[in-house]
Amino acid sequence: MEQIVTIELFGQTHTFKANSEVTKAKEVADLLVREVNRVEGQQTDPSSNMSKLTILMIAALNIANEHMELISNHSKFLDDVSDRTANLIQTLDNSVQ
């Protein structure tokens, strides 16, 4: 079901349709806003005038990097759980025999 989500970036209001639950869409949009604000706030040289597009790209790359790290950590976690489960099964099998 499509939902309407509104966010504010760079002093402008942006409205878009989201295909997911409005709560999740709003959380995702809020994540982007927080990251954009963080990147914008890290400008140490006020005269650099980083473009809005550059700020958005850095924010998107930061979010994508965090996502990739989470995927990697999740994969490592699943491998660890699988190994531990196999070891437990082997231990149980050995104790039953």
C-alpha cells in the first residue's frame, strides 16, 4: 500500500510515495535526514560550500557502507551459529553412542 512521507532537507520539504509501511518509510527517511545533517555538520571549513548533491552522496555512501558492514557481520554471525550448531550436534551424537 502506498503511503505519503514528508521530510525536510536543506530547508526544503520533500514529499514522496512509499510502498512500505508508513512507519518504516518514515524511519528510513529520518535516517537519511540524520545522516545528511551529520555530514553537513562535519564541514570544518565553512567557505568550502559543499554542494547539496555532494552532501547527499556522502550521506548515501555512509548509509550504504553501514549496510554492507551489517550484511558482512550478519553473514559471519550465521556462519558462527552454523559451526556451533554442528559442533553441538556432533557432541550430542557422540554422547548418545
